[in-house]
Amino acid sequence: MRGLASSLMVQVAALALAPALVDWRRPSGYWPVVNALLLAGLALMTLHLLPLGWLFGPKVAESLGVVLSDPLALTVDWWRGAEALLFVLPPALLFVALGRFSENDFNRLLPFLYLGLLFNVVFGLVQFAARTGISPGFLPYAAAAGFFANQNHFATLMFVGIPLVIYQFVALRRPLLSLLAVGVIVLASFATRSVAGAVLSIGAALVSYALVVRLRWQWRILLLAAAVAGAALLSFNPGNVLEFRADDPLDRLTIWRTTTTAISAYLPFGSGFGSFELVYPQFEAAVDVRTSFINHAHNEYLELLLEGGLPAGLLVVGYMALIGVAMWRRPRTPLRWAAFSGLLFILAHSLVDYPLRTPALMLVFVVLSAIVLCQQRESELRSQLDKQST
């Protein structure tokens, strides 16, 4: 979470330790374009911090009706931009380290994710059963569900964990037993009272069983059709799930319209990463000002366009294209299908929320992306290491 001293300490420690954890002798399993995309993203965030405002500074005076001088840097707040860069550097280093992994290495990494998922499920169910709020004292915030401060983000971890849990039971050749584990996870999602998270958990289960488990094509089509039907039903009646209500302080449509207006004012380079809280109120209509403070756009793509401009939008499109090409061209193993399913639902949830602004979910997202984009066979990796040693 932004602004927490504990988060800053973890980020600084990660930056100091992560380079030493990378086995630089191992070759990277990413395509060169993947590394180029990562460097481009970091370069864009760095560019916003450079003194280039006198060349490209955003012209917002006319839209606001006031006289504003161009900032020195592209971002409207240099310190928030620096904090955003510090937030993404540890996950970026983790992504580089995971590029040296084989599928066997990822299988050895997954138990740590399962352990975190288990702790959150147990603690979330205990919180739900308790009559009063229960929060561990060592956290610098009040835990709303599991160890998360945001119930929706707890639900995100739940439905992202579903395809990986299914994969694990498939690897153990006990796919039917996964129904029990998935049922507990879906129950925990409902316990958070996050309706969108519960709905996505059910959808994630349907899609994951269709993609990860070896089924006849008729069953695959039936499961995928059920997931599509559920999504269609949700789109026709979104009010209770997505908070599309004009009288609600967090009405998504109102927030998106205001954010879109701000995006047009700050094109083409954006207002600077981490600046949403400062920029959004300048474009908020008086009738839309409520008791709730709008700290995010509740749409990751719109918020990235506002903060990073058109270059950020192009990077998002490039990432999605690479994920699609990787799943098309590389071996579609059950593990990669499970990781792809998790990514699919994180990206879907990002349409109505901001899960990737949470460090824990960002790290899970990085691991899933690495599994899809990096596929080194153990035999090939050992052969390359033997050549280097000789």
C-alpha cells in the first residue's frame, strides 16, 4: 500500500537483495522483445521524472479555466512518480530472475504460493465467523479479509489461486479431489462479501477446469459456454456487482467518465505515475463530489492511460499480444494453461478494480506472467549450463 513505511522498507530491502538472487549464469528464457518491453516500461516511468516538462508539459489551463505553469518534469508530482518507480522495481527484478527458471523450478516455487493462499483462506473464514473484527497486530493497516486491507483484492487472490490448485491436483493425478479445494476457495470468496470476487471465482473455476484438466471437447465447450453465459448475465444486470448506480459514491461509470476527461487533457504523455489522486479532483463535477474519496479509477487501463499516456497504453497492448503469441506458439502444458487462466481473470478484474496496485497481487501477477512467457525445458537448460562450464 502506498505511503506505508513498512512497504518502503520491504521495497528497499528487495532492491538490495534481488540482484544477488538472480543466477546470471543461466540464460534467459524470454524472447528479446519481452525484455525490451520490460525496459520500455521502466524507461517510461524514468522519463516522467526527468526535467523535460519545458518541452512536453501538459497544457491543462484551458480545460480548468485557470493559469498553470508547465511543470519541470512530465509528472505533476515528482515524489509520487519516484515512489511508483520504486514500487515496480522489485517485481521487475523478480521477473528477470524468473526468466532463468525451468518448469521444474516453477513447480518448486508454487508451494510457497499455496501456503500464502491457505493462510489467507483460513484467516478469512475465521474473520467471517467472528462476530467482531479480527486483525493481526503486526499489520500496519486493518485487515478486512484475510491479510488484505481490501476485500476485493483478497477475492482476487482466491480466484487467481483456483487454476493453480486445479493444476496441482492434475499433476497428482487426482483431478476430482480438486473440487473440494476449489469449493472451499469459492466459499471463502463469498465470505468476503465481495460479490464481483465471488462471481469471478466461479468463472475462474469453470474456465480453469476447461483449460487445465484433460476433458473431452464436449465438456470443455460446456464449461466455457457456462462461463460466457454467466458473463453475459452479469453484463445485463451489473448494478449489484459492479456498483453501476448513479446514487452510489463509488459509481464506476461516473468515475470512468471523469477519468476519461482527465486523460484527454493530459495526452499524449499522461499526468505521471501515482498522480491520480491529485489529478482526478480537478476534473470532478461539483454534483459528483461525495463523502467518499476517489483514490483510484477502478479501471486499471484508464488509470494507466491517465498517468502514463499513450505510451503506457501501447505497452499494455504489447504485453497482451505477447501473452497471446506465447500461448499460441509455445507448448501449452497444464501449468501454462493454469497461469494463463489466472492472468486472464486478473486482467478482467482490472477492468473494474485496481488489484495490481497491491504488492502481493503484483508479485503473483509477475510469477504467472513468467510462467507463460518463459518456458525452458529442464534438459535444454542443463545442456546450456554444461556448455558454459566447459
